[in-house]
Amino acid sequence: MAELNEMKKKLNVSFILDTLEYLRKGGRCSAVAALGANLLSLKPCIEVRDGSMKVGKKYRGSLDKCLEKYIKDRLAEVDTLDLRRIFITHSGMDQARVDRVQAWVQECAPFAEVLQTTAGCTISSHCGPNCLGVLFFNK
């Protein structure tokens, strides 16, 4: 149990949303915030920190541009990454886009194993399609 609790502290989990519409429908985001994000083409990054979800950086522009910047930001400090494994998890995204994300990951850091996974129904229903996250351990 102690070992798992220590590992949990090193886990880095985040994801980027294409739209806030599904969070709004679920009552987790106000209509005004969702409208503003959509009008400004904002793609928020949600980070899991200390057991709760917090809004991190907000990216602006097309989904592909935001995903590339998100990956580069998350993997910028290569020296702190545990390079054994990374998960690319998405909620129903075009496979070609997921493959581009994997290429960006591999450009940023030489992970030994890159696993593509599909998010479960709870994450998918709250975040909607085109939500993508990376999960990995820090040293």
C-alpha cells in the first residue's frame, strides 16, 4: 500500500478538451464559460493534482494546433520523465489524429512504450468527443 501511495505522487495525468459543451450539459461548467470558450476557440487542459481536477493552461486555436502545443508543454522537462511508458487516452478521436499525437510524443521524449487507449464511458460522456490526455510517471 505504501509503495502504491508513493507511485501515485509521481503520476502525471492531464487531458485537453475540444469543447466545454458536455461539461455544461452535466452541470460542471456554466453556460457563460462554455459559450466564451467556444467563441474564443479555447481548449482547456484539465490536470489531476492532489486527487482533484484543476484547470491548467488554456490553449487557443484549432484542435490539432492545441494538441501539439499541449504535448510539447507536458513533455518539456524530459529529465524528470520516467521514460518506460506513456498512455495516450482519447474519447473517440480520429485515428489519424491520435497517430499524429503519438508522433509528437515520440519527438519530445523517447518513451520505451507508447500505448493508445480509449477512455471509458464516464470520461467520454463528461468530456465529449475529441478529448485527449497523456498519462505518465515522473521520476
